[in-house]
Amino acid sequence: MLCLKKPLAILARAFWALFNNKKMHAQFVKFALIGVLNTLIDFCLYFLLTRYIPFFSYRSPNLYLANGLSFLSATTFSFFANRFWTFAITKKPSVTEAGRFYIITLSGLFINSLFLYIGIKILNINDLLAKAIATIFYVLWNFGFLRTWVFRKS
């Protein structure tokens, strides 16, 4: 565990250096809270679909459809919650904005998976540590692009 202190400290310093003003810090806290709710929606809906609806049984290939539905439901919640609460956008949502949101969300998922792969297969680090590091990059990626490209104020 001692060997992790230095890299984690470096990551923590870099992470907090990005949030040097109160408004951005407040936005990030809201973003993180919505992320927690988003994850709960995803997991709970997936659980309900795969355990209580036979078509989506976790023992069948349809569990991937259940996963897709739970992901889409959770990210739709995330789109509107981040739009209105985190970034305080009041104009009517547009197709372009939703498209940008899903481009960032899906590319972030790809980046997360890539960092996970690199951590496990190339750097030979524990999968949970690799997942934690990948998640830090994923969160920064999403927050940065949602703030500056998807939900930017006119």
C-alpha cells in the first residue's frame, strides 16, 4: 500500500488543481452527485430487469439488452440533471446538444476501457487500481467536455 501513496498523491494534487475557482468546484460536486445517482439508476434498473422480468434473465443473452436499457435510462437522467442542475442551462434542449452528450459519454466509456486495458495488460497493475485510475480520467474527461462543449453557455 505504501507504494501507492505517491502516485495517488500526485493524482489528487493534479485533480484539485483543475478546480481553482468556487463555481467550478461547486459544479464538480453537483456533477459527482449526479454521477452517483446515475450509477444507482443504472444498477437498480439492471437488477430489476434481470431478476424480475424473465425475458431479461441474467442467465440469458438478453441481459445485454437489459444493460443497454439501464445505461440509456441512467444517462438520459444524467443528461437532464447535469443540464439543468449542474450547468444551469435553461434554454430548450436540442438534438445537437443530446448528440454531443452521447458522443462524450460513449467516448468517455471507450477511454475508461482503454485505460483499464492498459493498466491490466501493459502495466500489470491490479484490476481494481486500474479501474480506479481509469475512472478518474473518465470523470475528468466527461466533466471537462460537458462543461466546455456540450453545456456551454452561449
